[in-house]
Amino acid sequence: MSGQPITDRQPLIMTWRRVLDNASFEICHLIPTGLGYRLRGTILAVEQGQPVECQYQVVCDLDWRTREVRLHQYSGLVESSLDLVVDGNSWIQSGHGPLPRLAGCADVDIELTPATNALPVNRLNLGIGQSVEIQAAWVRLPSLAIVPARQRYARLSENVYRYTSVDSGFTAEIEVGQYGLPNRYGKIWEVVPVVVPKVARD
């Protein structure tokens, strides 16, 4: 498994701050399940001069392939939601049906969060020095538009990857930790250390 090895499959809580402009904060839970993994988070941000509150959930199988995506957000006073299910290679949007333009996308990439970078990091399981180009279903926030995005991941060292948006040329080095979740995403996001008390067991 890429990043730090998963040994106990315990839930993990992460928090990130957008250091680029100090305009977003996020809390994310990664929860292993019997069938795979579930990412659940809340993003609080200011985008286009409007406050944005977005709650997301991504369900992956044991190979970290995206199977369900659910978002609910407020942008200013406007409420909106997005529900996606992946059946094989077919992405299906609730209320709209199949989205053929997303055929070939194995991962979802939600804007305004570094959390979903963990999906291809784990799924690809690259060796050091390897790189690969993929296509992801990029969910734009706050519009909730979904577009296919060509991306490249290169593993530079044990815990560092280079992400490239092939179409725009944007690149960032991502330092990952447990479950492949980013501790640092270029000069954009950084983890906020937290101490989670252990739950007493009988």
C-alpha cells in the first residue's frame, strides 16, 4: 500500500487548512469497512466571495476504486446536492442517468479538498520512480459540475508524489501519511495536527 502501511484498519480523522490564502478548513474521516473504505468530510471555505459549506462522502471498494459519491452544500444561501454511483465503468448521476463522458474514470477528484488524492495514490500503488496518467471525474465546487480530467501521478519517494494536471500543466508535490492521505499538498494545504483520545474498551 502506498504511503505508510495500513496495519490495523482503524478509522482516521484528518484536518486541513488551506495555507495558500487561509480561506478554507476541513475535517475528514476515513473509515475502513468490510467492503472497502469510506471518506466523509466537511469543507468550510470562501469561494468567489461566498461562504461555502460542503459535506461529502466517497465510498470505495477494497481496491480503492470509487463506487459512490455524495455531496451536499450551501454556497451562500443556495443549497444543492450531487449523488453519483459507479457501476463498473459507468458513472450514473441521480436524476440524470448515465454520464458517458466519465467512462474510463476510476477515481473522483473533489475540488477544494486534498482528501480525494488518496484514492489514486492507494489504487495505483506505484513503485518509487514510477508514474502513470489517469482520468478522474473532477467535481467542481461550488458549481457541482463534473468533468473528466487527465492527471498524472509520479511517486518520488516513499511518501512523496508529484501530481500533475495534464490539461492545465499545474503540478504539486504531495506528502502523504497513513491511508495515503496528504499531510502536505504543495503550498496549498497542510495538515493541522490533532490528538484524538483513545476510546476505552471493556
